[in-house]
Amino acid sequence: MKKILFLLLLPLLAFSALHKFYVSVTNVNYYERDDALQITTRIFIDDLEEVLMERYDVQTFLGTEEEAQMADFYIEKYLRTKFLIGLDGEITAYDFLGKKYDNDVIICYLEVPNVGLDQLKKVEVHNEILTDLFDEQKNLVHIKWKGNKKSFILTKSNAKGMLNL
């Protein structure tokens, strides 16, 4: 009887073990001294590798000794299509400064120089990171500026957050 019960529960246990939580966390901080938005985005390495393989057919081996020489190129290319910053309704260019690894997470560093926050009326973040591969993906975005903070949970169907200054 115990064997039959175990066999009946095995598929349910296997399915629950395969279920994964899909999330990225992005911090957008305004630094008055530099007049820049400094951005960090944290993404699970295996999820990013999967989307890079799906979109560009490239094995990156992120965070390993075998990491592809073109990994930064493909990471930046992907971010530029899926992560946008708008200042007063205009999409604004940002610099990809690099990346580092923290256990199973990749942290990407971006910067928007010469922001001129004193003249701005609104900041928009459009974040579709991994939503093209995972319908359940949630992208948390935290924006800090001059002691204020606002957070958004962005999804595939609602990928844009706006902050009126």
C-alpha cells in the first residue's frame, strides 16, 4: 500500500521540485555628486544563460572558467532590447559598465550619465528581462533619488513603471 501511495505521489513531488521562482531585482539610484543614474540588475545566471541560448543560439557558460569571450556582448545586447530608461518621455542611452557574479546571480552594472534630475519631471523604467522566456517572470524595480524611494513589480503584461518627480 505504501509503494502504491508513493508511486501516485511521485509525479506531484517531481513537479513541485521543478517549479521555479522567476525574479530579477533592479536598483536605480540617482547620485547627485555624479549627476547619474547608477543601475544594478540582479538576474539568476541559469535563466540568463537560457534566454541567451534561446535568442542568440550561444552557450555562454557564465561564471565559469569556460565563459564565452563574447558573453558581455550578448548580455549587453539582450539588456538593450529588454531594459529601457526614459527621462521625460525620451528613451535614454545608458552605459553597460560590466558584471560580477554572486553565487547563482549575475549583477550587471549600468549608468545613465548627465541626468539633470533638477529639470526632470518623470523617470520611466521599461523592464522585460526574461519575460520573453518565462511567463511567470517578475522584475522588481526600486528607484531612489534624493531620499525618496519608489518600487514597482513589473511583469510581461505590465512591463513599465513611471515615477513623477
